[in-house]
Amino acid sequence: MNKRGQVTLFIIVAIVIVAVAVLSVTLWPKISDYFMSEQQSRAFLSTEGERLTNNVQDCVETVSKEIFQKIGFQAGYYNYSHLSAIDFSGPKVVVMYKDDNSFRINNLPSLDKIEQEFVLALNTEGYSKIDSCLNNFNDFKRKMDVLPSSRTITADIRDDDILIKTDWPITIKKGRASALLQQKDVLLLIPLGKVWRVANSVVSEHETQQREFVWNMEDFIRRNDFLLTYIRISSQNWPTFEQTLFFITTIPYRPGEEPYNFYFAVDRS
């Protein structure tokens, strides 16, 4: 009985030691606050704050790039439920069609509309993906207090790139020190402004004017050699000659740049 009692005691002591060790590791970041001077706390926040803003920037970039890739495949729309689509290796959104009076309707979104579609995508799923990417700051909350404010992320589409502006103040605290973090902007190397200008020429300057672009493509390419320096456009009639699918693809020329695709369709039937 004495041996059993000793074994039981050893087990209890071992469990207590392990529990104390686990609690020490878990709670030490918070306990250490009481032993840090304000200067030490500020130095800590400076390092961790930079790491936090970099993480936010990376996650915003990843999610924004995914959204714009999806928008590109869908003729500039995130939600195109109000439009029809032609199934050709996936849906190709029809941005020009004839109404009941045979007038040609142009539904190619403007650049402002595409920026609004980006915001819609963020509100629908983008913000939750960013939070998931950041793991809700759990890795940082072990070491300090993290207090995010409300956020607004917008896109400014330009000729050669897209500027993602992140308005998201985040307060961090450690011991007797605190800091307010402003987030960094993100630059996507997507020349959507130029891509849109090509698409707009196809729809607004040709198709809606009853000038089929495919018959004028060579002339367009010749007259717009500078605009098309790193852009390629091709077409495919499907399922009949009355419907044409257009595929605009960019050619990367900058470090870190990837090809970008912008697809849409016109229906003359």
C-alpha cells in the first residue's frame, strides 16, 4: 500500500509540475507586462506592430488579388446574376445584347462600377477571408492586446496597376505602452485600366455601333500598338456566329507580375 501511495503521489506531483509549466508558458507573455518598463514595452510594440501591419498587408493583397482574378473572368462583375452567360469552359458573361426593340445594350461595367464590385466582394466574403488569413490576430493576442477598429478597404483602378487602400486603425497595448497602427496600401500589378480600355473599345466603339470587332481587329491592333504592347486579345464564335467570346490576357513584364485574364461575350442574335 505504501508503494501504491508513493506512485500516486509521484503522479500527482508530475501532473502539477506539467500544469504549472503549461500555465507559465501560456500566461508568461501577459505576466511579463508587469516586469517591463514603458521604454521596453514601446520597443516591443514597435517590432510587433511592424510584423502585424505586414501580415495585414499580405492578407489584404492575397484576398484582393483573388477577387480581381474572379472579377476578370466575369467581365468585371462579382455578381452578374442580372446578366446572361454563355457556357464555354465556364461562364462567359454577355455584356452586349439586343433588347426587345433590337437596340444593342451595353452592360460592360465602368471602372467605377468594377471598384464597387470589389467592395461588394469584400462585404460578401472578402473580409471574412482576411480575418481567417490573419487568424483573428490570435498569434499576436498571446503577447499583447490587439484592438481593431472598423475598417474600409477600397480599390483605385489605374492604367498599369490597382491601388488597394486599407483604412483600418488597430490599437496595440503592452504593459504601460500603446500604439495606433495605420495599415499600408497594397499595389496589385494588374493593368486593369488598360485592359478595360481595350474591352470598352470592343463593346462601345464597335459592337454597339453595329461594327463587328472581329472584322476590324487587325486595324484596331495596328492603331493601338502602344496600348497593346503587353496585352493580347483573341476571340471565339460560340455557339453560333452571332455570339462572340473575347479573351483579353496581359503579358507580365514586371518582377512579381502574373498574367491577368479578362473575359466577356457579346450576343448579336
